[in-house]
Amino acid sequence: MTVAGPRAQATIANLRVGEGSSVILVGAINVSPESFYPGSVAPDVSTLVKRALGMVEAGANLIDLGALSTAPYRETAISQEEEARRLSQAVAALVAEVPVPVSADTSRPIPARAALEAGARVLNDVTGLHDPEVAALASRFHGLVLMAWGDGPWSGEPIERVGGLLHGALMRAGAAGVPEERIVLDPGIGFFRRTGRPWHEWDSAVLGRLYDLLALGRPLCVAVSRKSFIGAIADREQPEDRLPGSLAAAAIAVLHGAHLIRTHDVAETRQAVRVAEAIRRFSAAPISVARPTFGGCP
């Protein structure tokens, strides 16, 4: 794929990520009963380990664990202590049994610290290090996923807003002492609800111009699996019915420059990703007439 701008490469938990490397598959498992997709929830440690090992066998390079649902349209509040208990127990169980790195999906300091001490090597923060205490912990992890996040309401071109938020997250990570080569970026598909337009249009617009975010110089992680924008587009209310749309969106993300795909369905997504990846080698990325600069990035 031919893309103008910096060559996006990173190493997270000893995994080479980015241009010149195969797309990384991130298996997503939740230990939060409140999750928007019940099929992602492991109700006990035995099920958790079995599911994670199955994902690794199917091709997952990294397992991402969530203990608190972050879906922006659901009321899922629990205490930091409860999130920390769930997360540390799950991380410890997988670190002991699973031969790939474990990522902790949290944006709060007590759970982040608990996950780190339990053996998590990657931090996946959906708020892009907005909490200073989490930022202070970030450099102790061996990889960091920063998502575009903000209070909104948002207007204007989606890709420019997302790029600006990611640029801000990169600045916070740098100030916290996180080496740039450990960082990947996530455009926050599904998280922008206060935009003055249907959220599925916002998400589609971001995916349609995902390649512009490569101007930030970091690999891109995209999480579209079973999300509500797919349901809105395909008229499928239940997450259980959104696998075909998830595979289509993942393939498009890869064609447009994604380097990591986070998914609940590793085996099926692996096939879609590998086909898209093979085609990408013979494709030229669309180049915007006026490529966004995102806070001064070239």
C-alpha cells in the first residue's frame, strides 16, 4: 500500500506492529457481565482460559481483557475496586496459561495498576490517557493503545476531529515518558455519539478515510467487531447477528491501513484480514487533496 507520510512501526510486548509486518489479530474477551455483546463474556476462569487458548490457536497474537463495559450508550458503572478485582484475576489466569501477551482494557488507575502487577504487558486506554494517574503508570507497560476520546459534542469532518484527539493523546503519552515506538492509535469506532449526525455515518466516514491517520506516524488499531454502527447499517439489532458486517468492516479497515484488528471472532476475522492484506499489497491508498495535519504532524 502506498501512503504518503511517516512509516508507522511499533513494538508492543515484543510484537512487531505496523508497516512491513503482518496485521496483528487481537482477541477481545470480557469478564464484565454488563458487556454489550454477551457472547464476549467469560463467566468463570475456566471458560476464560479455554476461550483465550482457542483464540490463540485461531491466530490471535494478543489477548485484550476488559472488566468494565465501555459502550458509551450503556449504564455500566462499577467501582474501581470491583473492576480491579475482575481484571487482575483474569490477567493472572491468562498470563499463567496463554502463550501470547495480555492487554488490559482500562482507563482507571486502580484497575490499571492491578493489571500491571498481575502481568498485563499492554495497556488499552479508551480515554487516551486523560487520567493523570493512568498516564503515570503507562510507561511501565510494554505497549500502549491510545483511543480517540473526548466529551464532545463534536462537529466538522470526523477524520480531522479524530486525528486531533489522537494527536493530543500522543502528546500526553510523550509527556508521561512513554516511548513513541511502544504506541499504537485507535480511532474510537462506536464512541462518538454526540456529533450532530447519525453515529453510523460518523464511523463510516472515519473508516473511509482511515489512511489519513497514518500521518500521525503510529500504527492503527481498529475495533469494529459486533458494534452498533454495523447494526444500524445492516438493520441488525442484536450483536449476535452482526458477524458478516464485522468481517466486512475489518477487511475495509485493513485495506485502508489498519495494522491491528481487535475482534471477538478470531478465526473468521483472520481469514477476512489475510485476504484484505493480500489485496492491500497491490493497492494504492487514496491520497486526500488536503491531508489533515493533526496539530502540526506532517
